[in-house]
Amino acid sequence: MKLRDRIEAKPGVLGGKPVIEGTRISVELILDFLASGTTVEELLKDYPHLTREDILACVAYAADTLRSERVYPVSSS
């Protein structure tokens, strides 16, 4: 199973936000925790039903999303 396959988005779950498959834990929540300094080990302790691969899948999902994002400069007049 690819890491990306661990992420799903369903209209009836958290308004369609991407979540870890089979949970209501959003990719956004995991990324917020990591950005605030929470370690993978702390997340695994706090959410024992998650795996290291689930957390890595969140990071991979974010990287894939940003990879396809296009930014266009806007000139100020």
C-alpha cells in the first residue's frame, strides 16, 4: 500500500476534508501538531490506533498537494 492510499476524503466526514483512512483525524490536524513541535512518538502515544505510516501519509499528502499548486504573482497597481 502506498502512503497516499491511507488518506481519504468523503463528503460526510469532516466536510470532505482529507482524513486518515477509517478515522475522523484530518491531515490538517496532524500537520498542525507536527508544525507546533509535537513529535511522531508523541502523536503515536496520544493516538495509539495510528501508525507511523499514517503520519507519514499526511506529510506525503501535503507534499503532493503543494507539488501541484500553482502560484501566480499579482501586480499591485
